[in-house]
Amino acid sequence: MLIAAEEISSLLGEDSVSYDEDVIEHHGHSDWSTANTPNRPAAVVWPRNTEEVSMIARVCSKHNVPMVAFGAGSSVEGNFSSPHSGITIDFTHMDKIVAFHPDDMDVVVQPGVNWVNLNNEIKDSGLFLPLDPSPTAMIGGMVSTNCSGTNAMRYGNMKDWVINLTVVLADGRVVKTRRRPRKTSAGYNLTGFFVGAEGTLGLVTEITLKLAPIPQDTSVAIVSFPSIRAATTAASRIIRSGIQLAALELMDDVQMQVVNRHGSAAVKKRKWEEEPTLFMKFSGTTDAIKSDIKRVQELIKNEKPGPFHFAKTKLEELDLWAARKEALFTMVSTRKEGTVLWSTDVAVPLSRLADIIDISKDECSKLGIYGTIIGHVGDANFHTAMFYDPHNAEQKAAVKRVVDDMMHRALEMDGTVSGEHAIGIGKKDCLVEELGQGTIDFMKTLKRAADPKWLLNPGKVFDLPDAA
Amino acid sequence: MLIAAEEISSLLGEDSVSYDEDVIEHHGHSDWSTANTPNRPAAVVWPRNTEEVSMIARVCSKHNVPMVAFGAGSSVEGNFSSPHSGITIDFTHMDKIVAFHPDDMDVVVQPGVNWVNLNNEIKDSGLFLPLDPSPTAMIGGMVSTNCSGTNAMRYGNMKDWVINLTVVLADGRVVKTRRRPRKTSAGYNLTGFFVGAEGTLGLVTEITLKLAPIPQDTSVAIVSFPSIRAATTAASRIIRSGIQLAALELMDDVQMQVVNRHGSAAVKKRKWEEEPTLFMKFSGTTDAIKSDIKRVQELIKNEKPGPFHFAKTKLEELDLWAARKEALFTMVSTRKEGTVLWSTDVAVPLSRLADIIDISKDECSKLGIYGTIIGHVGDANFHTAMFYDPHNAEQKAAVKRVVDDMMHRALEMDGTVSGEHAIGIGKKDCLVEELGQGTIDFMKTLKRAADPKWLLNPGKVFDLPDAA
């Protein structure tokens, strides 16, 4: 591996390669992640363009060295860990907006572009990328995990916003999946093939993204309910009505307590009801929003909602929504010395959301685990965050049991073990249970065709074949 | 091939196999299609379920016999033709709605279900499949061509509405791509891999579809413009504004003449302006529609639109929209004895739509070709339909030149040679030009991995490798 790193250094320049222990640690382990491995990459390299990524792949392929793509490092399932060591390719120097076509409503970017920065850069055009994952996320990682976030109810997930990809294959060849039409049915959907593949099929070096018009107006309403079931029933009525909210989010009683006690100054301006709470983001024209709000109030009155709290100003709207967006950070800020976080997500068919949240909360409280629930109820996807002491075997086993049971339950309900965090190393066994060995074998057949030496992010999504 | 057909007959029953000449002709040639081949299948078989399709694939694989999937037979690029003969698998007996889950907003169907019938069956639930291709189309063909239609502006195309697929692989193995969550990032996106693959990667035998709530209200407006450019500029302003029309369609002056002269009785109740015309379908709540219409009128006033014609009743709305939906049929009904139709489509980045339509119309008129333009301007995709006498070499060459030039022009503008009809045998060369040999080679690598003997719909999307 060091030979490969040295060869890359001679091609790209010494500044482009690091063997520094701290750098390697930062690229090999994450406190945010539920899944880590004791192994570390042998070196970290920073390419500046597609050609350099191609050179790196040629060298690694020649020497049979694993290649692991790295972006913001904020994924949570060990997606960028290095269980088979190898060379980590850090895309943070590839952070350019390559071309912006406002009249075509698209933008071409490198993978190291942060999505919040992108939206700031282009906001005067009235366009934006409507995904809303963690503010830390970079486009490359968003593509590779098929991320979503709070806006997915209206706007779908990452695969719906990618027009084309430039991809470096395992052996260094470069392919472009499409030209730049907004719609096409020409040939295989390679774009969709690489999105969500976690860097195991190719290294994404350029992305053309669809953009959406920024809605004329938005309005945020916060409503609490007597139970999770009442809140999800209300959510379900709203979804079935066809009213197009931009977002529809649930936080449970425990998470609302956390917000009251530990939220940011802006968020703590008011005292929140410590009950299951829906955060609704209306968007559209000012008139349409007024009409939507009236309809929603009528639709859900049987679920005994508390009063609707609306933001009176745009600033207040940001403060209200911040309670939702900061939730995980707020939760983490309450972490006691010596405990660690286990954060995970599943998604189920819409009608089963209340069931699975209720059962999972019950189990948590029976086993004495402190955890919160945040749900993207618009697409029946929810997250739990739990703290435990990793040196307390009993506590660790209890958390693991809650997670395992949640996964099995999601599958019994015909759902998925990962709504938006992908598989990484953390959920490989669950994926086999979700799809069955036949489907996994077919995925591996495609993986082998694309990467015969199994060098791209090996050990992610599924285990290496015995022969490799 | 006959041995394989007889073996299938012994497994599935004699009624499931036909060697009848008329049947074979109907499955091997289409007057609707732009691309045909002189070859024919050796037999046609009608499976009733996934297990029977799996049996057929095992037999064909054993005897190295090509397998061609057939649905409604309404595709236009020779997608179901049999250039290498083989056995055609007709899915029309697999026409069951397997399970309807209104609370999950999804439905499980077999590939032979017609989408209009499906929407009629489930309409009392307030849900519908919002795609809108030819009324003849079956779900299986819609999946395999990644179809769209007039509603794509708001609802996207077929790939956006498929939750999971059950697929019989070339060797008869059965895989299911997903369970039934509305959102997932677990493992490779096999669903997206099979959608649009034209039956070259597997035989789709069951489909779970997302459904959307039927909008509370709709309203149709028809507006004519002094030029194509004025109409597309107006369209572009509407799109950029974020106003969510369900559909935004363009018909050119020639197509409007055809409507006036040859439209159905309902359509001919009024005399249409014979100018470039936008058909707008507003949808949402009644209040929101009122507000949207006002905004649209304000937005496009600089493009000198004629008066807005609105439907006053739901019946009138259907009549107005029928002028658009019937357009191709109306055009075909004007066909002179001895002439045939060449129908094709391309899509380009939004800003180039007016350019490409203008140039293509100019070329048509210079070469004396009678043709019309219908555009899904909401996603910069448009269709031309041209008549020519196939025995008139000069005319045939002229039409071919218009089509070729249109393809090249679409590619120069960074567009695609097929917006919604897929590639079939008609556009294979164009696809190489669109994506480049490197990308085609990568597609072929995946094809070979999925179907090593190259038996599934061979000769579609791209040519067979020399070795096969």
C-alpha cells in the first residue's frame, strides 16, 4: 500500500498525500458513527480533479490497493471506514461549482461542495437544491448514501435530483452516465446505479444536479398531540389529502424535553409542550399556504391536537424550525461523560409507523435506555438516538437488542433497515435479511462486473466474497 | 427454438403456446413503430405467474433461445421486435392487481395491467398512478421503457413510482429488488437498474407502485402565442416561478390545424386558433388553483398570449384536454393511403427547447415534409410526427435526414435522443453518439454480468458483442 501511496505522491505532488497519524485517525474513525473498525487507511490522498482521481485508481488497481472515498466524514454507518485498510481519497479539495445553468435549472459541481454553501451561492437565482440532510454533508456523500432529510416528503431523495455523474471506475477509466436533459429514457439508468452505492461501484468526481424554484413563501406550524398514534394518524390524514407540505416531522416527548432543557437560545425563547409534536412546513404561494393551513386544521381535529403555533416573523420561523434541525446536536450536547451515541433509522409502509414507534419506545423504557425519536413521518422514516456506556456490557447489550428488534420489526412490516443512512459496515447483516441471499448475490454479480478486484470501498454494503 | 417452445408447451399447457402466423406477425411487427425488423419470433408464450416465467427462462436458457417480453405492443422504437428471433413472452394474461394497500398508498400489480384500468379500479380510494402515457400502455412496458407522458412535469417519470420489482433473471432465478418502504437507501438501487432496461436485464413479473392522492380539483387553460419562442418563453417563466402545474403541453400551428379539421366531435365543438398553443393543467385545491391562474396570467403577459380559454364544466375540461390527448391518434387518422408515420422524440436542457423546435420545423418545411410538433415543455421533451411514402426514396431520405439532424442537434445541446420511448432497435447508433463508447461498454459489462448468454431481448439498446 505504501508503494501505491508513494507512486501517487510522485504523480500528484507530496502535498497531496499524508501519512500523518492524526489525519489517518480522522479519516478512519468517527465518534458520530454507530459503526467503526479498528483498521485504518495506510495514507490519505487529496485529488483536485477527475484526471487525478483516475491516476489514483490506476495506481491502486495496479497494486491491488483498496480505495475508500471520503467527503465530510459525517455518515453514521461506518460508510468511510477502512476495514481492509487501503488508501482514503479525500474529496474536500474538489469543492468547485463547475458550471451553473440557471435557465436550465441545473448546476454542475464537484463532490466536495457542501450543500448549504451551494444553496447560498446560487440563491439570487431563485433556485435551490431541495435536499436537507445534515448541514455538514457534501454532495459526493449525499450521492453515495442516497440521502434525504426533512424535505424528502415533497422533494424525494438524492437520486431524484441527479441528472448525470462523472465516475472513475476501479481501473481508472472515466464514464459519464448522461448528458444534461432533465428527462431521458435512453439506455440503462447508470446514474441511479451509482447513487447510493457508497463508492463501491465507482468514484464520483462530478455531479449535475437538478434545481427547484425556491417557494414564494413558507410557513411553519408546531402542534402537539396526546400520543404518538394521534400524531401519526394526523400525519397520515394530511399525506392522503394531497396537501403538499414541504416537510412533516415528528419529535417524541423525550426529544421535546431535551429541546426545552438544552436547546439553543433561539429555540428556548418559548416553553414547548413535552408531548409528541408535529413540525409542519407549508410552502407555496402565500394564498395557497393560507388555504392549506385551514384544510389541515379541519382534517386533523379528531386527533385532539393542541393549539397550532405559527411563526409570526421569518426570524421566528427559523427559530421554530431550528428546534427540529438542531435536535440531534442538542441531544448529543446532553451526552454524559463516558457514554456514546447509537443513532439509527428505519422506514416502513406508511400505515405501520405508529406501531413501530410505539413498540420501540416501550422496549426502550422497559430496558431503561434513554433514547429519543425523530421521524420524517412524511415518508414513514424515523430515527432513534440512544446513549449508553460502552464499558457497561449489560447496557450495550440492551441498546443492541433495541436496535436489532427495531430492524426485525421494520422488516416484518415490509420496511427497510435504512431509510437514508445507507448500509456501510453497520447494517450488512440486516441487508441480507431485508433482501434475501438471492438479491444480494445479484448485487454482488454487478459489483464484480464493475470492480473485478473488489478494490472500491471493500467490505461495505456486503462482505467480500470468500475468494477475494 | 421449436424444441424450447415444445418444452414450454409441455410444462405450461398447449394453450400457453402459439405458432400461429397471424399471432406471430402481431408480436413481431407494428405499424405504430418507427423501427421494425424482418425477423419474427418462432413462437409466442403466455405465462400466468412468476413461476411460469421462471420455467420459460430456464428452458430458453438451457437451449440458448432469445426471450422477448411483450405487453401492449404500443412501443414505437421496435422495443419488442425479434431481430434474433426466439420466443416472445406475452404478459397479457398476467393482468391481476395482486394487492392494494390504500393506507400505505401503494399497489402491487402484474405487468399486464393496463394503467387506465388500474386507475379506474382504485379511484374510490382517492389515489391514482399519476403517469399518463398512451392509454394502451401496460405497467410492464411502462416500467421497461421508463415512460412518462403529460403529467411528468409534476410527477416525474416511471422510475419515480416503482417501489419494488420482482424479476426473473436470464437463467430463471427470481429476485425481488426491495420490500415495500416508500423510501430507502439500503443496498444498490436494483429497482432503478431494471426500470428502463427494456427487458434486456430481466423479465419483470410483479411491480409495487407508489400512488398519489387525486388532486382535489383541476382546471385546464388553453392559450395561443404568436410564435414557438413566445410559447416556450412563457413556459419557461411558469416553470421557473415554481407554480406546480400538473401538465404544460405545447402543440404547434400544424397540429392545431389537424385538431380543427380532424378532431373528435367533442374536440371540434370549438374552433381553435391555428397557432402555437400551450395546454395548461392546473391542479390542487380550488383556492390554490385560482391563485395560480392569476399568477400565470401576470407572469406571461409579455409574451403576447391570446385570451385564456378555460373549461367551464368538468365535461368541457375533458373535451379541451382531449384535443391534446388525442393529438397523435388524430394525426394518424389523417394519414393518406400508402404513407407511413415516423414518430420520434428528444429532450434537451430547458433553455434550448425553442431553438431546437424552430430549427426542426424550418428543416421540415424546407424539405417539404408534412409533420407536427407536440411538446412536453414542462421537461423540455418534444415529439414530431411525420408522414412519408416509404416507396418514395427521396421522401424517405428527407424524413430520415430531419430525424438524424434532430438527434444530432439534441446532442449538441447536451440533450438526449429519447425522452420517453427508450432505444429499442431504432436508436442504437444515436445512443452511442449520446453517451460515448466508454459508457456503452460499461453498460454492456453490466448486461453481460446479468445475462451472460445475451438471451434477454438481444439486439436492443445496443448491438450484440461480436463474440455472441
